[in-house]
Amino acid sequence: MPTDDHPLEPPGASYPRREELRQRLLMILADLDRLGDWMAAVHVQTAIDCLGTDRGRSEEQ
């Protein structure tokens, strides 16, 4: 799991923000849930949990 020493978003990177990734994963999770693919849904939920949220980090900066 990433630490503050190794941020998910390096300075100047063109990667989507964590919250954007989280939202995309939530959409995938909803689709998997609808399809009944619980095994894949568990893995997507784990990824969402690992991403957490940007809300706390943006207040610190």
C-alpha cells in the first residue's frame, strides 16, 4: 500500500486523481454487482478501499 513517501500522483504526472479513479471503480463495481460477478467485485472493492479518498489529503496541502 502506498505511503506518503511514495505518492500515487507524482508531481507533474498526467495520472487521474485518486478520487476520479475511485469513482470509475465504483461504476465498475456496480456493473459487476448487476452481473452477479461477486469474485471480481470483491477485488474491485479492495482496490477502492486501498485508494481511500482525496478529501483528507487536499486539506493538508
